[in-house]
Amino acid sequence: MDSSVIVALIGGAVTIGNVLFTTLSARKQKRDKRTEQLEAGVQCLLRAEIIRSHEKYTERGKCPIYAREALTRAYKAYHALGGNDVATDLYNELMELPNN
């Protein structure tokens, strides 16, 4: 085989490899950004639920067991997503309320 054909084939393979790498890299960056945005949105919703529950149950002066269980799950997910602010204090206050 002629050396110029081999060089052209190698050049074509490198070009195709670069295109594939660039395309896959761009897709991964887009997917990572979307995941980050989804995590921020879920964290925001969980925080809002903790705040809403705090208002509801402190007004009632008690927090039933079923609500505590749901709040604990919501808080663990919120905390795992990086949330750790006023919602932590609100959660702790809710857990101190009587449950009956």
C-alpha cells in the first residue's frame, strides 16, 4: 500500500476520533449541568417542604409520628444534596415537638 494512503487513513481515523471525543465530551458536560440543576431544584423543594411542615406543626404544637418519618426522609435527602442552613434548625425544632 502506498505510504500516502496510509497517512491519509491515519489522519482520517484521528479526525474521526477527535470528533467523537468532542461530541461525547460536550454531551457529558451538558448532562452534568442538567444533573446539577436537577439536584438544586430537588434540594429547593425539600427545603420548602421542611419550612412548610415547620409552620404547620409548630402552629399545632405537635408533630405526629408519620410526619416525623416523612420529614426525616426529606431532611436526609436535603442534607445529602448539600443543604445545611436554616432548614436544619427548623427540622431539629420539629423533632423536639411532642408527637401526640
